[in-house]
Amino acid sequence: MKTYTVTIAGPERFDGEKPHTWVVNAADIYEAAGKALREHCEAQEQSIEDIKIIGAESFEGVPAPDCGYNWNDMRKETA
């Protein structure tokens, strides 16, 4: 399993709010996206139809220490 960062924007994006970033363990970026989507939908109580993955902000690895944003570390839960 590798570590991936997946950034998801919900309907709050239309109000100018920043997206949520999830760090998960997965076999590949597709599995990571699925895990992050499930975590996001449950945590934010949102429907999958209301959200989108921001591909340009989703990648293998964890965000840099000086990334300038907070992120949700779900690696233990998604191991």
C-alpha cells in the first residue's frame, strides 16, 4: 500500500470555501480516490453527486510540511 493525497470539493465551493484534503493508504490513486470519497461523504454528510475530486491537487505521497493548508490523515483508518 502507498500513501496518497486526495482533494475533494463539496457544494461549499460555491460559497468560496476551500476543499478538503484527505491522506489515505491505497494500492493506487483510483482506490485512494474511492476511500477519500467515502470518508468525505460520511464526515461532511454529503452526497457523492455534490462533490468532485480535484485531480490537480491529488497525488501520491503526503502534502509538504509547508503546504499552507490542513489535511485529514486517514492512513490508520484506511490501512
